[in-house]
Amino acid sequence: MGVIRELIKGLRVTGRQMLDSPVTTKYPAEFREKPQRFHGRHVLNRYPDGMEKCIGCELCAGACPARCIYVRGQDNPIDAPVSPGERYGFVYEINMLRCIFCALCVEACPTEAITMTHLFEMSSTSRQDGIYTKDELLMNRDGSVPHMFADDRLMNPDELLVADGWVRATAPAGSAAYEGIEMWQGTPGPGDWAPEPDQDERDR
Ligand code: SF4
Ligand code: SF4
């Protein structure tokens, strides 16, 4: 009797589950909306005038617990500066095979040059492809994000517009006012970039 009772109990659970909506989606045909705090692949940002935000200071590399960032700064050419200030990131590489997607590099960066997107499709067939170079990380001048995949089906452009201001909200030097707001220049994605508010305005 006990066995039959347990069997009926199990069938009841199965029946209930069959009536519930599925929790899975038909990926990659359908994308599940990711949480705002999702940590995806990195991007190196530009200012609205096209200048690179990275100043080659290596603070991100110093903060990285996985030691997977390699930066080499170089003096800006006087006639054609790459970034505002003295130096820029001449070499910038992230070994995604070692990255633990903790975002400490984002928190450490003094110029908001490095942020994380909602892109997560990073599978590759060689170790070399797991090391993202500056060309693969630096956003294009039109605000779109370079990626390693020829197939655009793997990208959901809408998600690239989702903000990650929360990182600043939770950073030691950040402010809770950033939570839920869009990034200062609009997290990389095609389209217009809003002007970057100055520091006083951010603090307010
Ligand atoms: S997310 Fe974390 S592990 Fe990955 S590069 Fe940044 S600091 Fe390093
Ligand atoms: S990404 Fe930011 S922290 Fe890293 S080297 Fe560039 S400016 Fe410095």
C-alpha cells in the first residue's frame, strides 16, 4: 500500500509540473531577459567625441583577483591624442578564460573606461580566442560593441542598452543614486549617446 501511495504522490507532482509554464526558453531563437546586474563581457568605452576613456593607469589590472588583465600605457601623441590626459591604453587584453566576472575592474577604473555588457556568448574553439585584445574590447565609434561572432543572431542589441550604473551604486566610492539609472553615456549600443554629466551633477 505504501508503495502505491508514494507512486500516486509522485504522479501528482508530475501532473502539476506538466500544467505549469516551462521555465526554459528556446535559446538561441529566444533570449531570456537578463537581470540588470548581469555581468557579461567587458567593453572599453569612448567619450562622445570618440576619444578613448582608458588612460592606461593599470588600476583595473591591479584590482583583478584573477590576474587576467594586461595593460600597457603609453604617452599620448601630442598631435593626435588617443585619450584626454597624458597617457592611453596602448595594449589592453583580458584573458576571458580566467575571468570570474566579478566586476572589480569596473569598480577600480577611475574614468569608467571599462564596463560590462550583457553579452555572454563567448564560447570559442581555441585558447587564443579566449584572450580578448583591445580591438575586440574597444567600442566602435558608432557606439556599437565589437564582438567575435560573425553571426549577429547571437546578439540582442536591446540588451546592450541596459544600464550597469548599479556598479557605481555599490562601489566604495559610489552613490546609491546610481542604482537603476542608465550609464552616463548609455551602455554601449548603437544610437545617440547622452552627454556625460559632470562630477558635481553625478554627486547631486
Ligand atoms: S571581472 Fe573580475 S576577474 Fe574579470 S577581468 Fe574584471 S576584475 Fe578580473
Ligand atoms: S580601463 Fe580604467 S583602470 Fe584600466 S587601465 Fe584603463 S583607465 Fe586604468
